[in-house]
Amino acid sequence: MLTLTNVSVRLGGHPILEGASASLSRGWRVGLVGRNGAGKSTLLDVIAGTLHPDTGDVTLAGRVRIGLVAQEAPGGTTTPLEAVLAADVERHELLAEAEHADGHRLGEIHERLAMIAADSAPARAATILFGLGFDAEAQSRPLSSFSGGWRMRVALAAALFAEPDLLLLDEPTNHLDLEASLWLEAFLKRWPRGLILVSHDRNLLNSVPTHILHLNDGQLTLYPGDYDRFERVRAERMEHASALAARQAATARHLQSFVDRFRAKATKARQAQSRLKMLERLKQDAVTIERDDPAIRLHFPDPGALKPPIIAIENASVGYVPGKPVLRRLNLRLDPEDRVALVGANGNGKSTLAKLLAGRLAPETGTAQRAPKLEVGFFAQHQIEEMRPERSAYHHLEAILPRDTPEQLRTRLGGFGFSGDKADLPVSELSGGERARLNFALITAHKPALLLLDEPTNHLDIPSREALVDAINDFAGAVVLVTHDLHLIELTMDRLWLVADGKVTSFEGDVEEYRRLVLGERSARGDGAKRGDAGPSAKDERRAAAERRQALAPLRNQAKTAEAELARLSKEREKLEAEFADPALYADAARATALAKRRAELNAAIAATEERWLEAAEALEAAERVAS
């Protein structure tokens, strides 16, 4: 379907693509990956025909319709439903022509409209819009009443509705919440046509693509399978290439040594010349080792100890207009080291709750008690946009920590990937991911005990996201997270708080159960949109899911209790092993004997707890299969 042959592109004098080649077949769903700044968006522009390569060819087989999300968010008095329907250009033009066509032409128009299933188009458009978060009322409002992010969702819905032969998507989840991202993932998994997807969302890249196309150093390499398989195969290739290069280097050194020793001797001159030719051929066939990106570092400073709870909210309501609370009857508690993800559709109050936790909103009723010395680090997208473009990372941090020495400031910045001259570059020269990392450095400057992270991954590539996972897991304080990145939630969060219907409740299931709830709810209501009815309400769906979770709660609590006990015992054993590694211990025979006895007790307790945990986990898994 698509062939790229020796494509080269230079922008601003810098090479972006250098002789890049790849061939993609019809119906492939391809994840286009590479570090920030590698040229992924440039490559999409070349494929779309909006940018012409300096050299090389882009060939599309037959009449391939290319679809992409409009860069400009739609606006005006047009409704989301009307905007999406207009994306089917043929249907739109036929309906317009039918208003003034004569009898013969009108028959042809209606025949063509029947062939392209024009009658079902409104229901299909409504289903897509609903999946992306627009209920029936929102689909009928003028686009001018929506924010830019919501209008970009309409642009995405239009691209999906048009059903092109090759769909190009560049970070489609950046304007979506978790719920819409889950729906989009399920929708794209069923996409029957060609797709090239640029994303740093690991979960999306593992679910949707049939192939991964890697852009690195201006070159393209195609891998079959999902992102995890790509990483594994690429690592094996690089390891093999490194080993082969090492063998070639050893052979080259041996040949060069022979040439240097015997070139001047008449009896060995012919052999030396022969080896010199072998050396030249070896240089021509030398293995090129693919350069890997430098490791990204993120380090959140230790906040020190605080007594629990760090925040306790009782019978509180909070909002922006007196008497009209966004959230009501809040009874919440945060302890040190808590890991909580806020879930629920956009507009339900996640940001309001985050501001309450941060102390930026006071409760209208009830109380919100905070630990006296609690420092909060709040990550939000607007902070990145408000950075002074002419000032460096160093100057931004210096403004927050004026008493720190230059060495202390640079050490802090080094913990976020700003080493050497990087710390002195103007913010205007930093990538979106680098600005996000700088924002992490700024919000943790005062060693907060609570981090509130609102969509922290929007500008981060996959290595930076993995560094964020490690930083959160190593952090000694509490974290509250709002994100559409399911991978980040799964690897770092322990609990889910569901923000919906003006309340915040603990969601007793795990991320996978929440995914099933969201997709089941949206599928049911999407089917209702096709039939013209409302379908089961969101409240009914949540109530039914809550009943299922309640039935499984005892088994889940058994598994969690055993897992927590296992972690506690394992941590104690680690400390014990560290004491055994100290030679000074063995000077105190009584203490060494006591520790050996405790180690034996711990090993027995760990084995028994592991058995309980496995039994509880297996029973829970079996019960979940029956419930689903």
C-alpha cells in the first residue's frame, strides 16, 4: 500500500530523514516510534503529501485515501455531530446536490447514498462522538462552546468517521482522558484498514499495532508485532551487532599487527599485502551499531517523615460558586506513601479534587485537615506553557531556591537530565519533554511530601515515561495521579478513586476491571445511540459493577492482605541480610545466633505467606472469570 524509497528530508539545515526506506502492506496497523525530535511528525507530513522530500520517492498503491486529524480545531455554530458528518465528503456533497437535482439525477443520487449507507451515518457518527466523551446533549451544542481540547476530539472523531484507506494519527490521546483513551484503543484494535500511529503510550502501542516502525538516526526499521516485542527483538539485534563488531575489531587488530610486523620483510611481503586487502574488505563490511538514546534520569527528593494522615477530609463539599458544589460529601484520607489514581470522565471534578488536595480550593462545608508541615508539588500542563522562554533551566530553579549554591542547583538539575550545558539552554530551545522534566524539577524543589500529577506524560517519550515510573516508585512521599496512560497507573498506583456524579468513591477493583467497566458502559450506551434511545444510564452501569466488586471484595482483601504481609516480611529479611554482610557482626556470637534464628523464622513465614497469597490470588481470578 505504501512504499518509501531512500527518502531524505532536511529542515533548517539539519538532516531529519536520511535515505529512509520501508514498505507497508494494506491493512497493517503500524506504530511509528522513536525518541522526541527523531522526525516522526515530519515523516507523517511526507506520507500525507504536505511536505515533499528532498530526495527519494513515496509511492501509494492505487487510489489510496489518506486521512489525518485536522491541525485546526473546528469551531463556530456547527455542532459536533454536523462537523463529523461533514467529514464524509461524498455523502455531504450528494445530500447538498439532492436539494436541487432533477428527477433522473435525483434517482442516481439516492442509489449512491444507499450504496454508501448514508442513512446509518448519523448513528455511526454519534457512536464515535459518544466514545470520545460527547453525550447526546453535547453533540448538539455549537462547537464554539467547547474548549480547544474538546474541539480537537471532534477533529479526531471526524478522521475516524471518514474511514480512509490509510489513517495517520499523531499522539491522538493527548487531548483525551483515560476513559476516552480506553475507548479509542478498543476502536483502533478493530480498525480494518491501514493505520500509522505515532504514540508514546506503551499500552496503546501494545494493543493496536500489527507492526512497529522505528525511526532512529534518520533511518527506518520495521519490526513485526507489538511494542514489547519490538523492544525485545531490537535489544537482541543490538547485542548481536555489538558482539559481531567486537569480533570484527579483534580480527582487524590481528591483521593489522601482522601487516605492521612483516610488510617490510621480503619473505612475508606477499602475505602482508594479502592481509592488507582482507583488512580493507573488513572495513567495508564493518557492522554499524545502532546508537541507543542516552538514559533519562528523574529523581524526586526524599521529603522526610510525616505522621499519617497527611490530609483528612470529612463531610466536605467544594466548588467555585457558593451553593453549587462540584463535589459533595467527601470523606477522604491520604497517608504518606499512598499511591492513588483519580479516574472518571473529564468534567466530573478530578481537577477540582486535585485543587482541594493541594490547598488551592477551600471546602465550602466540612473540613480538610492537612499535616502542619505538608509541602505539595503540583504538576499541571499550564505550568509548562507559562515558563519564561528566554530563561534557562538553571535560572528557573534559581528563582525558586535563591539560597542554594550554584553547585547545589546544578546537582538538582542533573537529577532531571539537565547536566552540563543543558542547564544553561533557554527554555525556548528545549523540547516539550525536556520542559516537562524541568517542571518536575521545579515542583519538587522544596521536597514535597505529596505530589499531585495532572497528565504528566503528555510531552514525554517512552524512555522518559519509564524514568517517571521509576521515580514515582522510588519516591518516599504520597502521589495522586490523573493520567490517560494506563501503563503508568498499572506500574505505580495502588488505589483508584472514582470521581463521578458529584462524589469521590474508592474503586475496589483494579485497572483491568475499570477498563471493562468503561468499555462495557460506553458500548451499551453507544448501541443505544444507534437505536435512538439512551441505553442504560452511567449510574446503572456503575451500580451493577459496584455490586459485582462487592461480591469479590472478601477474596480481594485476602489477596491484598497477604501481599502486604509478604512485602513487609521480605523487607525485614533484606535488612537482616544486610546485617549478615557486615563482618563486625560475627564478633558478637550471641547476636549472630539470634539473627540466624530470626532469619529462619522469616524464611518460614515468607513461604507460608506466599502460599496464602497464591491461593487467594487464584481464587480471586477464578471468581472474576465467573463474574465476567
